Amino acid sequence: MNKFNVAYIKLLTKIEGPFDRCCIWFQGCNLNCKGCGNPSLQPLVPKHLLTEEQLLDIIYEAKKKYGIEGVTLTGGEPSLQSGLKSLNKRIHEAGLGIILFSGKTIDALDKDLVNSVDLLIDGPFIESQLDKERLLLGSKNKVLHFITDRYLKQESYFNSSISKEEVVAEDYIFINGD
């Protein structure tokens, strides 16, 4: 049974990619990029271990409650989650799109994982190449790889100005305890 090490989940976000989305931040990253935007997600320690079914139930809840168009997978380093291809297949079966952020380059990622998403945003964060022009990308070396044409017409979204989103507790899933 696939288990995922999840740091937190936002059921509805309007800034983690185009359209209304659910966003999942995975715990753990072994890239140690200097100046990382999510340093608390780097430690390779168990945070909230969820089965594929539990994670899908949360995604389905977001779809039902908020009418999300897709899911953004970020972290930490999502590619460290061994069951991600299976999860992505089931997300697509629910009619949802998938955006995957990875600090690894497309050539360093498993080809089947790459092909299981609609948009891959790849490359390590490079502090000296801070990108203040493009939304969400972090550094200028990051590349948008449109694996399918689902988000091709939304490329301009990433060239829009940086925005902020109000945090509303009911939009997040917080898990306390073991």
C-alpha cells in the first residue's frame, strides 16, 4: 500500500497554478537548495503519513466542495514519494489536471513519473537567479514542460505578477498527532 509523507494540504488555492486547485506539499527533500523557499519541508522525517486512498479522499472532497480543476504537487521534493505515479493516474481518472514542481531536472526524473503529469516545472532553486518576474517559479533556471496540452494556453499565468493568498483555516487540512 502506497503511503505519502505529507507536510500539509490546501483544499483550494488560486495561486499554486492556474484555475482553482488543491495543493499538496510533501515532506522531505534531499537537494538542499541554498535559499529554499520551504526549508521546513527539507528534513527527511515522517510528517503526516497518508495512504493513497486517504489522499484521494481529500482531493475528491476538494473537487466536490470547491470544484477544483486540478492538483499541484510540491514540497519538499515530490519525486521522493514512491507511489506518485499511481496517485497521479487516479487523479487523472477523476478528471483533474496535475502540475508537478520538482527541484530535479526533467532528465533526472523517472520518465513514467514525468508522463503522469500535465505540467512539470523543473530545476533546483538557484538563489543567485531569483526570478521576480514569473509567478511561483522561484529562480530563472526553472523550466515549464507542458507534458500534455492541458495547461499550454495558461503559460501566461506564470508571467503574471506575484500575488498573495489569504489563509483561511477551512481551506487547509491540518493533521495533529500521529
